[in-house]
Amino acid sequence: MLRRATPERLSTFSDGVFAVLITVLVLELRPPTRPTFDALLALWPTWLSYAVSYLFIAIVWANHHYLMRYASDATPNLLWFNFAHLFSISLLPLATAWMAVSGLAPQPVAFYAAVFFLVNATYCALVWELIHRTPGPRILPKVRRSMRLRSVTTLCLFGAAAVMALKYPLAGLAICVGCLVGYLNPEPPWAEQQPDGTEQT
């Protein structure tokens, strides 16, 4: 008899995918051909691309881990939204490598921002499934509103970054980095409060 999928198994599988993606990012790094610091510094687009992508994966993992706390069952919607989310993140090593070798050229940076947009869109689907469809007072209305506002706002900004990068690639990349700051703390400050003001146990 097949074992039923559970939120715990889904989280474990997702953690494995995140670990593989970080490994793939590292494998894309190449040392300079000349043994000088100038040659190392000349690779700054590669280091910048890697640093932003590593930060992005770390933030996505932290927010994914936070969202999964609200999963009481691995519903079909949750399974497929999660697979879509992981698929979108799996595009990041390709986007990172292309942006790095291009020296932050407009179209590769625009594609990079578009991947961020896709990741955020699938994250919005997870928020909808795990936060907005959770019945009862388990989740405060403030939490629902805050997460919806943050998700929609950053989705629009990532879309704007992809368009702007076609003409101003560094500005588009800066918008992406700015959006990541909004996700550094996945948990709203009042998320641990019940409607009556008591702490969750």
C-alpha cells in the first residue's frame, strides 16, 4: 500500500531540492584563468550573480519552511503548487549562469528577474492555499492581509524589474534585491498571536 503524502514528507522532499539547487549554483563557479587578484576581481558579475541567487534561495527556503507550518494535510492543490514552486526555483541556476557569463547584459538580467517573478507567483499560490484557505481563527486577519499585500506587491515589482532590466539591467537587479529584503523575515510580528492576544502554543 502506498504511503499517503504528508506535510512532513513534502517539506523533506522540498528541503532536498533546495540543497541540490545550492550545490548546482556552486558548481557553476569557475576560477579565473590567471593567478592574479585582478583576474579574480574581473569575475565580479559572476560573484554578484552567485551571491544574489544564494540569498534568494535561502530566503525562499525560509519562507517555504514558514508556510509549511500551516499545512495540516498534503492536499492535491498543495502538492502541485509546491511542485510548481520548486520548478520555478530550479530555473535559477540557468538564469544565474547566463546573467554571469553575459556580464549583466540586459536580456539575461531581464530573464533572471522573470524567474524571480515566476518564483513569487508560485509562492503566491502557496500562500493562497495555506493561509487564505485555512478556516477559522487559527490565522489572524492581519496575517492574511499582510502576507497577501507583500506577495502581490513584490510580484508587481519583480515584473517591473524584468521590464526595466531590458534597458537598465543594474536597476532591474537592484529592484530584485530590494524585494528580497521584504522577505528576510517570513513571519509578520503579530503572527504568533491568537485573536484573543495570547501566544500560540
